[in-house]
Amino acid sequence: MSLGARVKALRLERGWSQTELARDIVSTSYVSLIEAGRRVPERPVIEALAQRLGCAVAYLETGVDVAAAQETELRLRFAELALANGDPAEAGERFGEIAATESGAFRARAVWGLARSEEAGGDLEAAIAHLESLIEGVRRGEDAGPGLTVLLMHQCRLYREAGDLSRSVEMGERALKEVHDLGLAGTDEEVRLASTLVAAHWERGDLLTARNLAEDVIARAEQNGSRRARGSAYWNASLVCEARGDLPRAVELAGRALAMFAEEVDERSLARLRTDCAWVLLRQDPPDVDRAEELLTRSYQALAAANIGTDLAYCETELARVDLHRARPDQAAEHALRALSRLRGHDSAEQGRARLVLGQALLLKGMTDDGLRECRRAADHLRALGATRQAIGVWREIADTLVALGRADEALAAYQGLADCAGALRVPQPQAAPVPASATGRDPVRTTTG
């Protein structure tokens, strides 16, 4: 809008005629010329018109209401503070109000904040929807807030955390190609996006793809990336090494990621990394329970302060594993139940992991049937989400537990469940041949006639 168009819009908004606006300032015809864009008024006239119209002089001159912009900026900062202080509900309300009333860059920043607030509150579906609206806006040439690559990275990660692993991989691969087509390969954001895709492949069980991509990402991160980008690459490569059974390498990479992140990454990301590092340490043989508990305690304190429900659930699941190693089944069950409560209503792989730990705690308490039922539910949940590798691991733990309990028939069924998850097809078996007497060591059965 031109200056004249802004004058006209404000005049009509107040229901005034040109004569009423012009009174004691300029002539009516002069106001008509200003509104038609045929005259640029002198500074004193602009000041007088702004005072009468009740707006800032800067708004008439530029279309930007500085005072209103400063007020919106302050509202955005208050919303960010609420999110940082662990109140995602208040933050979401504040961001939502701004998104509903503002446009342009202010609206984009508010929608971005709203998505992060919804994620913190556990509403991953709503967070994904708002992320995708921002992504669509970027492709129309609108202001994106954090930038396209960051939005695509969060989209890939949130689909993974929501349990839609196929969608996460699909979106991640499409995003990586788009970023490469834009000539952004090797940038920090591209390395972090590729690292997020590594985690999606790992979660789905595509270990060869995950390993190859992880090696490529590490090479590019070490050549061009910042400490944060290198930390992201090491972090997700560590998960892949664990899945492939290379625990020493997994621990090494997790330690390198912690060193990269400790200096310059936000507390939430560092807390999540500590949780993942503890998870790897607990899978060593023997597990490093002391170090894992130390990392999880620090992680939990940071996440509790920020009140990030999903991340707290991940941490509580691993704290439950520590309790199992410490032979504290009651505390383990409490941690697992708390994690499941935080995840209620949102399908995710973490629900399966938490339910497995709950089942193990019940088994340790001697509640065998209840424990096995929870373990089976965990395996079925993971398999339904497409987290095949993790489901296989759960079935293996169930089968081994049943063997230790001497329940051979149920153990056999569990091993069959493991084979089904791995995709081993059942082959029709030929009719069993009669067993020769010599093989049994017994005389053949004879019939006699009377």
C-alpha cells in the first residue's frame, strides 16, 4: 500500500469523509490528491494526519507501525520464555494468539513456536501439521521463520517420534534431495538433516542404508561442519553402531558427540544426547550402570525444568532400565508407567520400549504372566509401527526369558514370533514319516488274534 492508500484505509475505517479528515489541516481537495497518490504531503502534514488518524507517523510513511511491531516482538519473547521455562501450554496459547492476528514474518515465527510448544506437550500430530504449513509457505515464497532445511529436519524427526517410520524416511530422503538440488550439500543444516535421516533408517531397521549414510555424513561433517553438525553426525552414527553390535564404536561415537555438544548446544539437545548415550552404555557387556545413571540423572533434571513430556518419557524408560540392573523392580515399574502415561494417546516406538521395561520389571517381581503379557504387547506394538529390528529384539528377550523359566512351548512360540518379524516365511512341511522301531529303541507294537 502507498501512503495515500494507508490514509484512505484508516479514514474509511473510522467512517470519516475527506472533509472531516482535512478540517483545519489541509483542503479537502488536497486530501483527495494524497489518497489518489498524486501528491506526497510535507512532513508537518503527515504528522498532523497521523495524529488525527490515531496512528504512528512511521506507519503512514512506511506501512510499518513501529510501536505495534515492538509490542508483537515483546509478545513473541514472552511466549518463548514460557516455552523455555517448561510451560508449553501457556507458550502454545500465546503463540496461537499471535498467529491468529499477525501476518508475514511475525505469523511465521508464531506458528514455528506453536509447533515447538505442541511437540513439548506431546501433541506430535498438531506439531507436524503446523510444520507442514510453514514448509508449504516457504515453497510459495513466504517467510519461513527458521528456514526450509531446519523445518524439513524437524518434519523428518517428528514423523519418526510419532512412530510413522516409513513416512519419516520418505520425507527425509525427499528433503535431502531438495536440499542438495538447492546446492546446500555440506552446510551445517544439511548435515543435521542427513543425520536425522540416519536415525529414521536406524529406527526402521535399514541398518546397511543407515551405516552408509552415517559414514558419508561423518566425512562431510568433519570436513565442513560446525561442532553441532559433527555432534549430530556422531550421535546418530552411534545408534547405528549399536544396532550392528559394534558397542565399543558406539560408545566412542556417543562420547565424541557429547564432547561436541557440551560447549554450544541448547540444554534440551544435550539432555536428549545424554539419554541416548546412557542407552548405549546399558547395552554394553557388562553394562556401565554407574555412568548411565549419572548421565540420566543430569538429563532428567534439565528435561524436568523444561517440562518436555516426550523427552522425559525417553529418559524415564532408561531410568527404569537402571532400576532393573540395580534389582529395584518397584522403582522400575514406576518409571515405566510414568513414561507410558506421558506417551498416552500418541503412537510411538518409545511406547513399545517403555512397555518392554515394564514387563521386565513385573517378571523381576515374580509376576510372570503379567510381565510376559506386557512384553508381548511391546513386541506387537513395535511391529505394527514398522520398527521391525526393535520388535525382533523384544521377541528375543521374551524367548530367552521363557527358556530360563522352563516354559519351552511358549519359548518356541516366541522364537516363531521373532522369525515372523524377521520376515522368514513358513514353508509347508512334508508329512512326517513313521519312526522306525530301531530309532526308538522299543519293540514294534504287535497285534494278536484270539
